[in-house]
Amino acid sequence: MSWGCSSVVIFVLLLLPFMVSPSSIVKNLPGYDGDLPFGLETGYIGVGVGEKVQIFYIFVESQRYPMIDPLLLWFVGGPGCSGLSAFFFENGPLRMDRNCSGELPKLELNPYGWTQRLNMIYIDMPVGTGFSYSETQEGYYSNDTLWVEHTYSFLQKWFIDHPKFGSNPFYIGGGSYSGLTTGPLVQKVYEGYIARHKPLMNIKGYVIASPAVDTIHDVNMRVLYAYQMSLIPEELYESMKVNCGGNYVTIDPENTKCVSDYETYSEIVRYINPQQILEPLCVTTPAVKRGIIQLVQDGSEFWCRSYDHILVDIWANDENVRKALHIREGTKEEFLRCNKTLAYTTDKKSVVEYYGNLTNANLQALVYCSDLDMSIPHLGTQLWIKSFNMSLHDKWRAWFVDGQVAGFTEIYKMKEDHYLTYATVKGAGHVAQTFKPKEVYQMIDRWFSFSLI
């Protein structure tokens, strides 16, 4: 087949939208006045068969010493919640001003953003989350195993594209559901590091927040948590223990006593917000979304945290925002902070074994939970940590911010000079930095200083 000049020109023009650098520098963002005071880059990296799955990411350089500061890959849970959720509502360099007027939310610097001392990668994983997409319909089917495989491939290519960060101490972390994928991914990256696979990822540890690690165990622990927080009476709790045998996930319909007890329990906690038991429970549906937007922008006294989350949907669906982020046209009709329609399968019900394996690795670990979180109770996290039978290095004690108790912590010794730090954050919900950003930032700053000694 011969190609004429005009044919070549037409062919190249057709490819131009995707023949771009794998990453693009962002100097300004709609809603923020002036140039960004930190290095920001967005991009796509293709993974899977034929690289048909395109993973969107945001990379923020440390505002301190980017060439030597640690690099942290941060996941958001769901599955299906975008990295932009963490960028604005958890630990990123910017946050949204809910008290502004106008169609587009205003952005302001986050005084407790982790990028003050860390380089951070936010990733829209799994495919279908945020701005990540697939070029084929088949590519949208995903699961925990593919999440790990796709992220590993993503990291290999990212480090090849960013060789100057190859020697930085590298950490992997995330909150909530991503606990099920972080452990297996850390093990895979660590095994590659030991085998000296190229590109070498200088893995030093992991950070997980309110992590899902054993889905059945986490659900069962909610009943004990509800009892200890005085949400259900002692008589009901004792009856449930006897009649259900501590299993509230796969209840035998023939066990009428257990069924009755569980129905009573469910009705009692029905109107409790499991994310933070002291905050109001609010349901956000498309039918009421428009009214909620007006409530947020008018500064209504009635407030729900989920209402603030709507702001990122407004912002990310703005045409100028998409251009600023270098989003590929035609790949996503609507951005959703959390996409609840993913074709996703949970195929790792428990990954306790992976975290157990990591206690034998030369890695540092930080696991922290919130004491007002009933969705993944801290009681369950403490149990799987204790199941590793590690020696206690620093017994249970309070930790402080501004002279006040910010939570409690204990430290376990794993291998040689490597430790697992467990901490609770007092008064926080799921995930802690959303509720207590100052306290969690102080904890992160101290832990990274310690873990790098």
C-alpha cells in the first residue's frame, strides 16, 4: 500500500489528540488566583493488553525539597473514588472554599497538605474511576487483582518517564477499600526491588488509613463497635453473640433468633452515619443534587460533609478545568468523585496474609484509624495487627498536637530496625485526614521523619 503526502497528513492529524507527552505541566487552575506555588503535572499511562486502559494521574512535587523528599503513591477507596477527592478533601495542596459564591468553586491553599514535605502521586484507579478510561468496553471490567497488576505496570512506566525521582524513598498508601490492594501491591513492588528489577523502585514502606483488610471481619466488628460506643444495649449484643455466633455477614435464614436480633440491630443503627457516628446522615441523590448545590453555595446552616463533595463534581466538569488538567476530549462524558457503576469485582476478601508477609520485609509501616468510624472499626484493625505476634516496641500511649491528646498509638518491632506504627485519631471519621487534617498532618510529618532515620 502506498501513502501519498495528503494521506500522511490526514493520518497524523487524526492521531494528534493522543500524540502528546505522557505528562503535562499545569501552572494554573480555574478557581485559584495566580500561578500555582507548587509543581503540578497530570498525565495518562497506558496499561494492560495493548495499553487500552488509560490511567489518569496527578503528580505534585514536594513544596520543600522535591529531589530528596519521599514519594508517596496515594490511593482513594470506593472502589471508584477519584484521586481528585484526596487532592481536595484529604491531603492535597489545595482545598475548596465552600463559602464562596459563583458557579465555579474557589480554591485555596491547604495549610495541612502533605505535599509540604512529600512528593505525591494521585491515581484514578481502577479503570473507570475519575478520568481514567478504556479504549474498549472489555477493558472496563476490573477486579482487585487487575488493580494491583495495572498499578504495578503504571509505576514501572512512571519511573521510566521520571528517572530523577528513582532514588527518592518510595512509599505506597491509601485509605478505606484500597487497603485490599495496597498490601498485595507493596509485596509485588518489594519483591521486584529485592530481585533488582528495572526500573528500580526504592520502596521503603507503606501507609494505610482506616484500611479494609478483611471484608467479612470488618463487617462483623461493627456490632462490637456499636456496643462499645453505646449505640446498642448490652442485652442485644450478648444475644447476637450467642444466636449468631459472631457471624453477621452470612446469616442462616433458618436461624430465626439471629435473624430477629440482626433486624433489631439494623433498625437501631439505621440512621447513624457509619462514616462518623456523630455527624448527620445525609443521602445525596441526583434528584436533590441541584438543591444541595444551592445550599452549599448559600452557606446554609444545615451542613453535611457529603454536600461539600459535590463541589469537586461541579469543578471537574467545567470545560476550562478539563483543559487545564489536559483531559483528553471525548474520553469521559461526566466526572464523578465516586463512580458507583464500575464493572468491578472484589476478588480479595482478605489480605491479612500479605500484611503478615510484609512484617518480614525491610519496610516501615504506618496504620492509622479513626475512633468515630463504624464503617471500618479500629477494633478490627487492632486485631489483625495483633495476630502477627510482633514484639511491642512502644506500649500504648497518647500522642499530642498543640498540647492536647490527638489520639493513641503503639509501635511494634518487625524486622531489625523496621517498625509498624499503629495510631488512632481522636474524634475523626472515615478517613481521618478528612476530619482532622491538622492532627493527621502532624502525625505524618513526625512518622516520615522517624521512618527515614
